[in-house]
Amino acid sequence: MKRVGAKNTPVFRIVVADSRSPRDGKFIEEIGVYHPLKQGENYTIKLDRAQYWISKGAQASDTVASFIKKATKVAPVATAA
């Protein structure tokens, strides 16, 4: 997660980055946004892109993994009939 936003009003961008990159440094792709001070639904995530990167070997942080888990429960993948 890449921190953006003003002092005392944090906003995080959920990004795919190399583990050697600094927290707010170079990233590969932005896949979502997290507003920790907002009540209720405080994140958006591109679930298909997150699952794609995880299938390629990316490891989600604990926070991002919980967002993916919640998003999967809310919008289950449609199965072919």
C-alpha cells in the first residue's frame, strides 16, 4: 500500500510493487484505494487484477488480503452453466 493524502488524513493506494521498492516508490500497477478514516465501505479494489497478480506469485499484505477476502464474499465469481 502506497500512502498518499495530507497530514492526519491518510489515503492509501493499493499497488502491486516489487518487494525491494520503497513503500511510496516505484510500483507496477495500481489496483485499488483505501480510505481508513471513512466509515462503512472504505476501500475499492479491482478484484480480477488482484487475483491475476496473486496467481503470478504476488503476496498480499494482511490488510490487502482481508480486502480481497471481503470483496470475494460480496461479489462471488459467476460460474459457467
